[in-house]
Amino acid sequence: MPTAGTPPLAAALSQASMVPMEVAEVGAEVAAVAAAIAAGGNPNVRGDAVTAALLAAAGSRAAAALVRINLAGAEGDDRPARADRLAAEASHLAAETERNAR
């Protein structure tokens, strides 16, 4: 996160990463909920749950890319790695959900 001595561009890029970081977090959460619904919920909504998991994973992955790009020069900022972990988790859940729905 920026401090008082952070250059303006770095501060702006850090600020610009806040929403994509939240999207990566929410995407992972939605993928987990969708996976749970697909696994144990109403079979009539299984396809919708699989679709939700896939879309959540895509959103999380896209958001992680934005965080990574915006913070490429921000040494010591753990958000790119965290966003990548969240996107990987969402992708894993989505793939597993899709595989299990067959």
C-alpha cells in the first residue's frame, strides 16, 4: 500500500489495483459457493452452478492479471501473488466442478 513518500504513479497504480483485488477475492468465493451448490444442491440448477463457477474463475483470473500488471514494479507488495493464488483456487474449483458434473 502507498505511503506518504510513494511516487504519484506508483500510488495511482496501487489504488487502481484495489477493485481488481476485490474482484479476485469475490471470484474465488463465488467459485467455492457454486462448487458446493453443484455438488450437493438441486440437480436442476447444477448447470447454472457450473456456469457460475466457470465465470467466477474467469473474472478472478482477469482481475489477477490486472493486479499483476498494475503492481509489476511494486516490490514487497504481496497483492499480485495473493491475486494469483485466488485465481488459481477459483480455476481449480471451476474445473473440478465442471468435471464432476459430467
